Amino acid sequence: MALLRTQGHSAFIEWQLDPSSIDDSVCDAFLAQFPTLNLLPHELYAYDPNVVRTELMRACVARGILSRRQLYERMVEFWTDHFNVTARDVGHLKPIDDRNVIRAHALGNFSDLLHASAQSPAMIAYLDNNTNVAGRPNENYARELLELHTLGVNGGYSQSDVSEVAKCFTGWTYYNRPSDGVLQGTFRFMEARHETGVKTVMGQAIASGGIQDGLDVLDLLASHPNTAKYVGKKLIRWLLDEEPSTGLVNAVATTWTATQGDIKAVVRAILSPENIANAPFKLKRPFHVMVATVRALRANVQSVNSVPAWLGAAGNQPYAWPAPDGYPDDSDHWKDLLLPRWNFPAAVVAGSVAGLSVALSTTMRDPRQLVSRINAELFHGTMDAQTSAILSQFARGGRLTAQRCLDAYGLALASPQFQWF
């Protein structure tokens, strides 16, 4: 918040859109305890898959809490849901997908991201494209590619298009045997499994043959105007407004088309000062509430090992959504499970979340001083009148003991102002 005020809106956004320029050494040092994050695909198979999955989840939490590259991490989260792969279902493959697909292209170009996802062994395994062969096409990946990754459910394609796209991706698989050696866990195209002949996708003939059939489909979909509208609208919902106007969707789609899917340009258009000023409130996911709590309290983070269990209780554990559509980006979905999003902040304040500790002032005996301190520490001086009134009433409701001071912090973190963006 201090940097935003110092730099101004536009400069801050540009700074965040260039994550490589941001010193993130503190976060990087913390992540060094998770060796599986940086291993090659074949090296991961030496580890128990549960260890691989657990380290990836803990790293996600650590980045949410410690990284200064906040906009980048938000985009990583968005694309993780957009190209959802449930970690438990793909064994050792998800860390490579996270590193080489999502994180490598989160602020890059959508076409590059789409191509990387299509050739990701994690995605291939998750949507069964490794069983997609000539004469017996498996349509799972083709359907999700059209419905979820690019055009959207009303994007103008037919069941015939799904079938034809599936044929284009026959033979796209990965090396999955120990005997494959250093190739194990990497992409593989098997010409013998590819269906030959001309395919027709949305009225366009796909006739290059071989692996190029699939590449041509990806190019077609990445540049399609319905992809610009569908994915652009999802980005607006994620960053700004759950019910964006048609005018805003069209404007963002225009930027998408003009820049050929440049993600930075699209994000910049969405996060304009005018758009931010007019954005409605949006309920935070449990993940956002929990990492924001730790950041706001400036907790000493010795370990994040216990946090995924809290997120699991709230229905928002990283990489755990079981369906291809990713966690819902919908306030209505998250508004009913309230206790976990209240209990976690209270537990952090009380010092009962393993690995996290906070040092809060509990010696204040003037209710006004306590509310002022909470306003400065948690809300950067922006506490609204409703939150101030509730905290003031609570602080005046009895002797201001150390425990009552801590409870006031917990109450502030459970307030609507903190629970909503």
C-alpha cells in the first residue's frame, strides 16, 4: 500500500507487470526448502508423489504470503484455474506444469501459454489425451480445449468440431515409463498413433498432417475473436468485476486482438485507474483471506506446513479442485462457508497456527488508541465507518485486557472490509 501511494497507480501497475525486476530474494530463500520444485521431470520420479504434491502446495502458500510479485502470483493463480490440473490425479507431473507452463507464461502471450499447456504431460494425463489414438479418438482434451481453455461453452463450435479437434491431437502423449530414462515425464508425439487425412474445424480445413494438425488448431483457437471475449471476460471477473459490462468486455477483447493475446497488455487495460475506481467489491477466496491475514499481521513465518490443511477445511487447497474448470471465481460460491475464513485469522492472532507467530501490541488501555492502531496496521488508515464503530463498541465493552486486544484484531480480520477486496 505504501509503494502504491508513493509510486502512483500507473507506475505501480507497470512495476508489478515486470516481475523479473522485483527483488524476491526473501521468498526465493524460503522456497529453497522444497527441492522438488526445480527438478527435471525424470528426477521427480525418485520421490513419493505425495511429497511432490505437498511441496508444491506449500510453495504456493509461501509465495502467496512472502512474494513481492503480487500481480504475477495472482495471474499464476488465474491460469492455474483456467488450465486446471488436479495434482493428486497426475502424480509427479504437476510441478513441471506449474513451472514450465503456468509460471513461465503467466504474463506472456496467450498463444504460447496455450501451446505449452497442450504439450504438458500433466494436462495430457489429466484429460486422457495419452489414450487419444487413430481410430479410437478420446475427446476429453478436445472438449475442454474448446469449452474451457479458448472459445467458451457458447463459443460457436459444434460436437463435430470436438470430434475433429480430437483427431487433430491423436498421438499427442508423453514418455511415461522408467525405461524412457531422462525422457520420462516429457512430451512425445507418436506419428503411428496420429489419424491422417483432412480434418475440418469450425469451417477451416486442417490438412498439414502429423503434429502440425494440433499446432494449427491451437493457432486457430488462440487467434479466434470468441477466445478474446471469453478469456478476456474471465480476466475482468478475476481482477475487477464479476459482472462486467458488455462495453468493457469488448474493449478488453479489442486490446487482446490488437496485441495478439499479449497478457500484460490485457491486464494493463483491465486495471486502468478509471476501472479500478469504479470496481465493485468482491469476496476474497479463503486462500486470499488467509495469505492476506499473514501479510497484514506481518507474521514471522518459520513454516507454512500447517496452512494447506486450513485451506482444505475452507475448500480452497491449492491444486485440489477435482474438475477441469478450476476453482469457481464467484462470490456466491464462497459466501456460505464462513467459519474457516473467520477461524484462521483468530488462530493466527492467538498464536495457534503452527509455524506462524505475531507480535501485536496488547498493552493499550484506551479503546480509541486500539482502534487507531488496528486501522493503521491492518487497513493502512482506510478503515470504514462501520468497521470502526463495531471495533470501538467491542473495545469499550469491557476491561481492555491483553486478550481483549487480541480479540479485537481477530474481529477486524473477520470484518466485511477485510473479507472483501
